[in-house]
Amino acid sequence: MTPVAPPFLVGLITAPLIKRVAKPLVRGIIKTSVGLTFEVRRAVIEAGEEIQDLTAQVAAEKLSSSARARRVKADGEVTAQGATVG
């Protein structure tokens, strides 16, 4: 007849082994997750800055073109479409 080990003895023997294996594994998973989180945040911030730059460029172009059109109309020489006034 083979001896039967009570389950708590099996737990007492395997718990330290599992702890030695699981702790570095969990630590690595957490470390990787935190690193990925920082990389994603950095990428989102960079994308936001790119969008802000593009928005500023478009706004500046729009303002300069509308200022030119107003100046030309005020001079009475050419309208905004480029046709000669009267």
C-alpha cells in the first residue's frame, strides 16, 4: 500500500517552490506592463503635440489668407477671387 500524503503537506512543500517561480514571473509581467503604459502615454502625448502643431499651422494660414483678401478688397483693385473691380 502506498502512503498517502495529506493535501496540506503537499501544499507546504509546493508553496515555497511556486513562490520562487511565480514571484519573478509576476514581477516581470508588472514591469513590462508599466513600461508599455509609459510608452503608450508618450506616444499619445507626441500625437497630441503633432495635432496641435498642425492646427496652429492651418490657423495661421487661414488668418494670413483672410487678411490678404481683406487688404485687397480695401484697396479696391482685385476681389478675393482675383477678378478686376471696375
